[in-house]
Amino acid sequence: MSEKTDFDHWQERFAGDDYRFGTEPNAFLKAQAHLLRKGERALAIADGEGRNGVYLASQGLDVLSVDFSPNAQVKARKLAAARGVTMRVEQADIVNWDWPADAFDVVAAIFFQFAGPADRAKIFAGIKKALKPGGLLLLEGYGPKQLDYKTGGPSRLENLYTRDLLENAFADFASLDIREYDAEIHEGPGHAGLSALIDLVGRK
């Protein structure tokens, strides 16, 4: 798939006024609110229509929301204004983005499973680079059983997460807490129903 085709795909996906994944934050991210501190710098990657970046900003963090789709970012800015918060928004392809070094206290990496193994490795390396020492990674995605549930996420097994994959990818972190479980989620029409989830809370 060419980059232009990818771009067109995301632009079409986020066209229209509705919010494909809703306007409320991801449930896992919200459950980690006790780990967030006002004034921290946060990066929300593949933040789409902004629900997670806006949530982090509402918690008093200094947020950079990055996504590939300008259509999505129009809605992200609209949502931030509606919630009375400010966040910076940058249009970028996170696979080839020039990740800043030691720049963020928190990285939120929620459901960005469009990336196959090679691109995922580049994104994971970027996350590690961007986090400050002691920085917090909050990552959620789908596990292999999601292919049976078909309630969101990628259709390719290689794009899904396993405990081993995440443990190996972040083996150099100071701490890792990984949970695998099934849960009903209701995050817009894009993520709805019984889902095979895997959560990671890590410290660099």
C-alpha cells in the first residue's frame, strides 16, 4: 500500500462530523489517572480525533497530540475547544517521525495497531527515545483472540500484541506491568463489544 493510499484511507475514515472512537477517553488510560501529574509533558501518538490527548490535557498535562490525518485533527481541535483545554497538535507519520529525545514524562500509545512488525519496531524505538528517564508508558492494544471477536482493530495477526512481544520490546524498561484480559468496550463505533485486550504500564 502506498503512503498516499494510507493517507487517503485515514482521511476517509475520519471524514464526517461523528467521532469514530467516541469523545470519551480510552478506559484503560482513564484508569491510570492516579499516575499522572499536573504539568507533566505528555505525547499522545496516533491520537486520531483527540479523545485521549484531550483527556490528558484535562488532567493538567502539557500535551502534544500527533496523528497522520488532518481530518481527524480538525475534530481533535474542536473537541479540545469544547472541553475548554488546550493541546498542541502535529500532523505526522509516526513510523517516520523525527522523535524528540528525552522529551516527555508520559507517552500514551492507545490502539495504534495499523503497524506491522517492522513499522511497530520503529515506533517502539521512537517511544523509548522520546520518554525521559523514569517516564511513563501507557499502552493498550488487542491480543490475538481479537481476530475471533472482530469488534475492532486490525485483521492481521502479525499486528496484534502478545505478552512475549511486549516483554521483549520493552525488556530494558525499569518496570513493566502487563495485563491480558477480555472486556466489553464501548469507544465509538470503531471499538465496540467484547474485546481481547492487553495493557502495559511501564517506566523507562
